[in-house]
Amino acid sequence: MSCCSLERKLSDVQRLWTEKQRQLKKNMIFATIAVVKGWDLQQFRSLGKDQREAILKALNDDAEKLISEYGTEGARDPDLKRLRDQMRECNRHFNHLASQCTDDGELLRVI
């Protein structure tokens, strides 16, 4: 095997590994989004403010980091568009639940 052939194969393996890692990260983020979007008010309140805010912050950070890994090629990736859309919905759901709680954990009355 020539040096160029080995370099090409190494490059192919690295590219494949990077793609698989990105896909794994996407799947983990989508799974976490599904969990957060599945929260009802009781589950939301049971976590405690600090814990639920830490979960959402980590989720947003992970999604932004993954999107930034793609650079300019990410604009063409339909999975990343779906990820952005799902993150918007997830944040909206989280904020909706948060708006139904006061700082001390009491339910707000909805009139």
C-alpha cells in the first residue's frame, strides 16, 4: 500500500467517525428535546428551578455547539433545520411551563 492510499483511507475513516459522532449527538439532543417537550406542569415543578434551568441550558448549549461544528455546510442540512425548529418549540414549551409557576413554586391562577 502506498503512503497516499493510507492517507486517503485514514481521511475516509476520520470523516466517517466525525459523521457518526455528529449523528449520535443529534440523536441524543433530539431524545432530550422529546423528554422536555413531554413534561407537564407537575413534572416541571418536581424538578426544581435550578435543575430544570440547568437541563435547558445544557440542551441549548449542546445544540448550538453541534450546529457550529457543521459550519457553513450546516445551512444545507435538513436535520439541522429540524433541530433548530425543535429547539425553538422546546424553549417555547419550557417558557410556557415556567410562566405558569411563580418563583416560590406556587401555581399561578389561570383566568
